[in-house]
Amino acid sequence: MEEVDLDWEDMDEEEDMVAAYEDEEAKVEVVEDVMVLVHTTGIFQHRVRWCTCVGCPERHIQLLHMDLFSCSIKRPRTAFTFDVLDHYYADAMECKTSGKSFYSKLQRLTNNAFPYMVPV
């Protein structure tokens, strides 16, 4: 079997590609927000890093890709998982649970001792 030489012949082109990639990386802006995320296990604050690439979807669409439903389209600060929305729907239809009561239940699940300290 013959040995194949896998080395690049034109190293300048590879160096140019690396330099272009580093330039693109430097242009990417890091945008982070703290969001309130509501799940069946409770209400939590998490740091979210948004995609700012050229042609990236809007923030509420980015959340949808992560199976989160945002409360706002313009500046999402709170998002619900689809699981918690399904649980609320079942509670509302079968038990006639109000939105406020369901949220109070989630506050208790998050922090039973101090539910009023859970982010709103």
C-alpha cells in the first residue's frame, strides 16, 4: 500500500482562513440577560446568552427553538416551558385552577419556606 502525503501544499491559504475566522470571532458581540424561567419544578432565574450572529433569529424565536415560550416578543425576560403550560392547562380544565393559584403553587414548589422570595 502506498503512503499518501496529507500535508497541504499552500500553507498561506490556511493561515488566511484562520486569520479570517479570528476576525469574525472578534466581531461577535456577547449579549447576556438574566431571565425568569418557569418549569413544572419551580421558578428559576438563569443567565441566558443570546445568539448575535448575522442572520440569527429574534430572541423569542431562539427561545422557541429551546422549547420555551416567552412572555414578550420585543424584550423577553420571562419564559415558560411547554411542560408547565401543559400542566396549567390540565389544572385549569379539570380543577378550575386560576392562573394566580397555579403560580402560587409553583412558588411553593420553588421555595416552600419563603414563597414570596421567588422571582416574579
